Amino acid sequence: MFGDFNLRAEVVNGVCPTCNFNTVLVSISRDCFRCITCGSDLKQHVNGKISYIPQVNNPEQIRFEAPKNG
């Protein structure tokens, strides 16, 4: 009915930068993972160590906030 296709998911442990929990991350594509705790989509970067960074689909929606003092 759907033809032949190869479906493969990778499950890894990691710290989600969005919710800061040590959690399970499930691959939704080759280098994109989803946190099972908060549902955040993360992009995997390998730079000597593996880092998970929140994925941004629309760069115009990025907000930078200064930390509040006091």
C-alpha cells in the first residue's frame, strides 16, 4: 500500500537545553531530536562533543533578553 520505506529512530540520553532536565531524546530526522519531557525540537551539533541546541524554524521569532539584575 505505501511501498517500501526504511523507518529508523534513534533514542539517546541527554540534557535538554530548553527544560534543563536529563531526559530521553528521540530522533525525528537524521540530526534533529525531540525532548520527551517538554517536546522541544533540538538540532544535534557535533563539535568534539555532542550538543543539542533548540531548533529555530523562523529566525525572525528569536528574542534576546538581558538577565535581570537583583
